Amino acid sequence: MGTMSQQQFENFTASSLYCEKCKTAMPVRERLLLILPDRELYDYLCTGCGSSVGQREVTAGDKLMARAAAPPRRPRRSVAPRGLVP
């Protein structure tokens, strides 16, 4: 497998995980638990019952790689509110 293919799967977020309380795979939401100097810790919460179903750790290096791989952001244009344009 090439390095580009491996990089695509090194960092991902879950959209659904198995919940012990609900006894099925449920959609999850990610909650930031802790910010440390070298990493961030996230918790996955079941949208059905609210219980914790998993965790994810993002290192500072992972964040830098994700920013470098993301398409460049376009600057926002300021738009004058209606009625105030001369």
C-alpha cells in the first residue's frame, strides 16, 4: 500500500459505533475532553443514550498533517448589510 493510501486512513473520525446500552451500532458525536501540549483527547458519545462508546487521541503532528492535506481556505468576503450600500 502506498504512503498516500496509508495517510488517508491514519486519521479519521467515527460516525457510528456499537453501544453496549442500546445493543446496536448508533450514530455518535465527538466531544473534546482534554487539550494537552502535544495532543487532544476526544470522547465519542452515543446519540441515543449519551453513554461513552469510544475515545480518540489526536497528536500535534496529526493536526499539522491534516492542515497540510486540507484544501486552502478562501478568505471571506465582507458583505455590506442590505440598505446600507450607497
